[in-house]
Amino acid sequence: MSTSTTLSFDTLTTQALSLPPEQRMELAERLWTSVEGPLEDEALFAEIERREAEIESGAVKTIPYEQAMREIRDSQK
């Protein structure tokens, strides 16, 4: 990738991550469809929506990626 392409990609990524969750989900679906074709697994979408609702309601607490990975590695020792 050229430097200008990388900067554009980084800028686009930053902008995408600043979108509200609903718009990020829509963007993710559109990007996935552009690469792999339509998502047809309704059970998967239902699970994603259920988990999102749990997070938004405060029923579950999220943890940073680094912490999750550390806990996974520690549990495998």
C-alpha cells in the first residue's frame, strides 16, 4: 500500500469507528456483503442484536480487547 492509500485508509477507519453502533453494524454488513456476498444467517444477526441490547442496557459489562485476550491466555495455562 502506498503512503497516501494508507493515510486514506486510516482516516476512513477512524471515521467509521466514530459512527454510532447502529451505523457501524450497517457498514460492517455492507462491507462483508461486498467481499463475501449477502449474509443470510438470521440466527447470527439475532445473536448480534441480543448481545448489543445487553451491552446498551447495562446487563453486561464489556472489557477491552487486550484484557479479554489476556484472560483467555491465562485460562489456557
